[in-house]
Amino acid sequence: MNIPKLGYLSRTWDKINVMKKSLPYIVIAALVGAGVLAQNLFSPPPATPTETVQPAGQCAYVWVYHNAEELSAMIDAEMRGLDPAASGNASFYGEDCVYADGTSTFSAMETDFYVRIPVADLKNEDALGQWISQVFRLALEFPTDMIQGKYGFVEFWFEKSDREQLVVRVPIQEYMDGSHGITGAALFRMFYSGE
């Protein structure tokens, strides 16, 4: 007759104790799941498209980016006008207030731009600075009523190849406040520390 060793019993007892401690959490999770299921089963049918329904109750805030479709199309067209291989897009950054019924409302905090620019030399600071000037001339001409929240940043992706890239993020307000008359390499060095 094989008698189990005391160590085996001790490990088994430890597992039982862990399960006992976990049981209340498992029960709570099951009850919450049942409550969500019951809410979905007994909720009124969705409103017709002609009705406007305001979500009731509290919501959970989630940080999100939303594509700024119209601005994206505009910045992309402008970038391709400067260089057919360049591209651009824009997004609104802010918070979605997500309600229990799955609906949400968005509050924009800022508008951000992203541009991709092919370059021959990532060390030519004068050329990179000229690109920064050109892109800002474009971005700051967009109607201000298209900007949601405040101005955010322009993120430049200077790309020599798939493996050789340089990313420079320029805060728009900082550019507007401090770059008057500065061009070329000096402008590039204002926003890139060479990290």
C-alpha cells in the first residue's frame, strides 16, 4: 500500500486554500456577468434613427484618438503637392465617455498632425529644418474651426529607408511662440536634441 508523502498532502492543501480564497471572486464575477446578461435581455429596444436618446447614468472615460478625416485628406493632399512620395494625416486626441449601453461621447483635447517625408540624408539638418518650416506653413493655414481642442503637435517621420528614420515631434503652440525668423538647421535643433 502506497502512503502519500507529507509534502504532497501539504501542496494539495495549499491548492485547496487558494481555491477557497478565490471562490468569492469567482462568485462575484459570475453575478456581474449574469447582471449584464439580464440587463441586455430586459433592456428596451434601441431607439429608431429619428429619435435622439441621451445616455443615462455615469460613464467611463477612455483616452482615444479619432481620425480627423477632413483634415487628414487636406494635409495628405498638401504633402503630396510638396513631394508625391510624402504623406500626412491628422487626428483628434481626447476622451470618450463610454456608457453602459455602449454609446459614447467624445471630447477633444487637441488636434495632432503626422507627416511622412522621404529624405536622402538624415544628417542634413538644414534640409530637415526647411521641411519643418514648409509643413507648418501648410498646417497653420487650415481653418481654425477645423481644429478641435487646442493645437497639439506635428510629428515628422523623416525616412531614408525602411530601417533608417528620424522622428521629430514639434508642439504647434511652441513653434508658433518661439520660431519667428528661425529656419533651417537652427529650427531643426530647436525641436530635436539628437537623442
